[in-house]
Amino acid sequence: MHAEPTQAPDPRPRRAARLAVLGDSTAVGLGDPVPGGSWRGVGPFVAGALGIAPQGYLNTSVTGARMRDVRTGQLPAALRHRPDVAVVIAGMNDTLRSDFDPVALACDLSDVVAALRATGAVVVPMRFHDHSRVFRLPGPLRRALTARIGEVNDVVDAVARRHGIACLDLGALPGAYDLASWSVDRLHPSELGHRLLARGVTELVAEAGIAVPSPVSLVCSGGVAPRTLDHVGWLVVKGIPWLWRRGRDLLPHAAAIVARSAAESWRARRGTPRELAAGPGPGAEAPRSA
């Protein structure tokens, strides 16, 4: 008796008809202005590369969104859309708040990924770059932010492993730290940066078996080129107030880092209390009297 032949899986990539983008201001497209005063950004570039029609593209992202906002406010609409591909860009706003909680962030991201994958979507979350290499901050704030970003990246890595998906490492993108990849605020990608981000997303999507009929071009076109006046205007109207607000949120964490660093330095010079109580070890030279 012969076994029935099994059908080999189709090696051809499948076409995506629906794309959902969830997240914060980077997902909104900030940094890539277009004529008329709106934003473009990574979402439309990914949609164009995948050949998705306008009615198949949904962007639920909101400026300032945290991971909890993505789960509670954006995920339901994305699930109703039933995307073939979903891009999740969130977590940076969490790092800038005094109530930062990596455990809660991990739960929220895991719920988002699980729900989207349950609809059959290929999900691409993000791990973040070293922000201090493109946006200068005072030393304690820089160390505080770097530590927070490291915790977020650990969360993203753990969630990606748990669900068996790939995540896009923004810091590993070619040109990620070139100034041309960043907008006037140094917080959001420029048009080129959004194109680099979209290319990275589509490369991962292609590895997951989704067709990419029109790879993302890195030739900038269709956007509004920033002027010197835009740089100065952003610094006065947006940059300094933003730094003040977020600096206050990060200040307690930054102060704790400074205090911990000072304590470690002091212990290194003086020894731990147990070492001091034990006295010099065998063979150690006794202190000389004056």
C-alpha cells in the first residue's frame, strides 16, 4: 500500500493586500513632511513596496503614544483591518517617563504581537538605536536614557524570541547614524531615514515569505526639504520645551544613576565594609606610621 503523496509548500512569496502600522510619532511619519502640511513616512513607503492599494493601508499611530496606548487604543482597529503585515514602532516614549515599567511594557508588546499574529499577520516590531549618538543630552540624562533604551531593547528581543518573529534593529541599519538620516529635531527620521526604515521592514517581511514587488528606493522625492529657519524654529518652539519636560521626567532616574556611580566609585577606592572589617589579607604590607 502506497502512502499518499504530500503536497510540497509553495515556495513563491505571497502577496500582501493589507498593511497596518501601529505606534508613535515615528510611525505617524514625523520628520518626513509633504506638501500640504501632512506627514508621509515609513508606512506609505512600506505599502508602496508591497503593492498595497490605499484602501488596504491603515495607520493607527498617534504622536506621543506609549506601548500601553498601542495595546488599548490602536490594536482593536488594527485587528479589524486583518492585516497581512503589521509594523509596530513604540517604546521610546516609555523610556522618557518617570513611571517606566519594563515588565508592563513586555506584557503590552507581547499581547499586541500575539493578537496580530493570530489574524495571520507578519509582525515586525522595532529595537532602538543609541539615541545619544544623534541627539546630544547632558551626561546624566544621556546615561539614564541609554539605560532605559537598553531595557526596552531587551524587552523587544525577549518578545520576539517568545513569538518566533524577527525584529528590526534600527541601530544596525546602514546609515542609521548619518545626520542625513535624521530630521531637524534629531528625534525623528528624515525622509531618507524613513526610507531606510521602510527598506529594513520590507527585507524582514520578504524573509517571512511576503512578496516585495517594488523595493523601497533610497532616492528622496516628493517631500519638503527643511530650511535653516526650520532648524532654528524647531529648537526654540519645540526642542527646548521638549527637553525641559522630558528632562524633568528622567531627572530622578538620572540622579539615581549618578548616585549609584558615585557609590561604586567610593567603594572601589575604600573597599566594601566587609573588606574593611576583615583588614589586610595575608602578606599585605602593614601601614607605616608617620
